[in-house]
Amino acid sequence: AQSVTQPDIHITVSEGASLELRCNYSYGATPYLFWYVQSPGQGLQLLLKYFSGDTLVQGIKGFEAEFKRSQSSFNLRKPSVHWSDAAEYFCAVGLDQNFVFGPGTRLSVLP
Amino acid sequence: ETGVTQTPRHLVMGMTNKKSLKCEQHLGHNAMYWYKQSAKKPLELMFVYNFKEQTENNSVPSRFSPECPNSSHLFLHLHTLQPEDSALYLCASSQGGASQPQHFGDGTRLSIL
């Protein structure tokens, strides 16, 4: 079945540590790929997107993501996490006319 | 005012009430979406409108009735809801199609008594 998975439900990192959030998809073709962030009480904000070309894409707030076709993955990374990065992160796939969202990964940041 | 605006931000209603959620986008987009976000569940796409025409209805119960009078406004009319309908309802807009990022409002937190 076609799906978007985020294997980690909840991740805790210390402020200043590096971060990697995993996303895998199972579609035949290379879909359009997105990462969104949702802070408490707010809607989803686009962090970055991948369509084609360079497989390492830069986004806002110091985030980047790398598309790996062989692994059907689009993992999100940040070299040094800030306390304000604590939020829920969603990977999304654009396919046909609409989006399919992963279940989300909740990020907690320790001082 | 820019972006996607949803009103009200919070709504508490009884199961027999009728209420409406409103969404307005100031981005010049052609497509608008309603999503339901429940605790511990993935985001659920409910309805999609492209150029004011409904193009998707993901088996949503008839107690939810969408309306899109123009490309900038989207409503979700609620009637005889159930407790399991309590959730965050998010509106989004885009230029349409799978390649265009969706821009989200801050949602309406709905509680059914």
C-alpha cells in the first residue's frame, strides 16, 4: 500500500545537539516531498520542499533534508537544535492532486 | 492581512447545534482544503476544492457540509456532530496540484459536548 511513514513518534534531544528526523515513502514514482512543522496551537508551516535536481535541499530555520531515491527516504536534519524547535514535524508527499501526510514526530528539546 | 485565516479559533458546541467554520485565504490560490487533526492520528484530508468546484470528498459523514462560494473563502457547516468529531480542523490553500505546497491556517479547535 502507498504510505508515508515517520518511524519515530517522539524524539528528545539536548539544545545544541544535532537532529535527524526520518521519513520514508512507498510510491512507485518519485513524488514531490515536503516537510512541515507545527507548533502548539498553530497550523502547519512549510520548512522545505523537494521536486527534482539537487538531492540536498535547504529550508527555513536552518533545516535541510536529503532525498535518497534508493532508500525512498527524505530525512530532515539540523546541525544544532534550539529550544524553539520543539514542535511536531510532518513529512508529506504530493501525489496525483493531493497530499499524504506522515503521522508526525514530536520533538522535545532539553535545556 | 496575508495568509490563511480561520475563524473561530475555538468552538464548543452541543451535539444538536448548527455552526460553521470559516476559512479565508489572501494568497491568490485556486485550491482550498479541509483537514481534520485528531490526537494520535495522521492528518485526515476531508474536502478539496479547485476553482470553487469540489474535487474530493474523502468519505466524510454528511453532518459535515462544505461550501466554497469563491476561490478565497471556504466554509465547513456542522450539524448534529458526535463526540468523536472533537478535533482541530485545519484549512489550507495552494495553487493546486501535487507539486504546490499547501499553506495552512491556525485551525479551529472544536469540542463537542
